[in-house]
Amino acid sequence: MSLIGYEAVLYYNTGTDVAPVWAPIETVRDVTVNMEANDVDDTSRTTNGWRSRKQGLKQWGSDFEMIYETSSVAWQAVRASFFSGDTIEILALDQDISIDGAEGLRGAVEVTNFEKGEPLEDVQSNSTSMAGNGTPVWVIASSGTVSPL
């Protein structure tokens, strides 16, 4: 089954870690969830002239554009996180949380970029980056809640 990008939803937690309340970031446009590991070289004389690699430290985060909408509570939360440096929790699902089987990533992030764009022929927007803080969890939705897969 192919999913279209606009079916995905990016949420932030307005509750607690134990009792999350997922609110959509409704002004978001294009979202990219990044996960990567650095490349550690463990080549030695025993690898017979071939390089040998291992997965090293991992990192994750998200880059997205959101429409500049100062009346949006979600926009205000992202802005506040940037200025305060406080960690927020996000949930990036491939579909709405109410759809059983929706999957995605849940984790704590820090807003590291909140760039404002004012294009002549488009709406004002914020290009935003969030850096993961700790280990994210791949989750699946069931009955409006998520649990680790």
C-alpha cells in the first residue's frame, strides 16, 4: 500500500511522557525524518586488503517547513522550544494516530533551527530543524494510542 505525503501527521506532546496527549502541528508542510549512523573504519591487516566498516554513533531528527502562523498553538510551541532550548517530544506517523496500524517515530527533540522565509510569491514560512535527544522509538498506533513495535 502506497501512502501519500499529505496523509502523514507530525505531532507534538502536550501531555507527559507517561500520559502523552498528541496534538498535530497543523501548519507543517514537507517533513523529513532523518536517521543515520556514522561510519567507523575497523580495517586491519586481517581484512585482506579490503576496508571493513562498522556502524558507529547514531543520530536522528526532523526537518520541515511550517507556515508562519503566529496564532497556531503548535507554531507557538515550536518557537518557544527554540528560544528556551527546552526539549519537546514529537511523533511522526505515516497516517493519523486514529488509524490502527499507522507507524512512525516517537522521541524527544530540541529545535535547532527556526529560519523565517518571506518569499515574494508564496506564504511566509519557517524552515525548522529538530535534533533528536536520545533514542527514538518506532511505534504503531492502535485505538488512538501508540506503543513500541
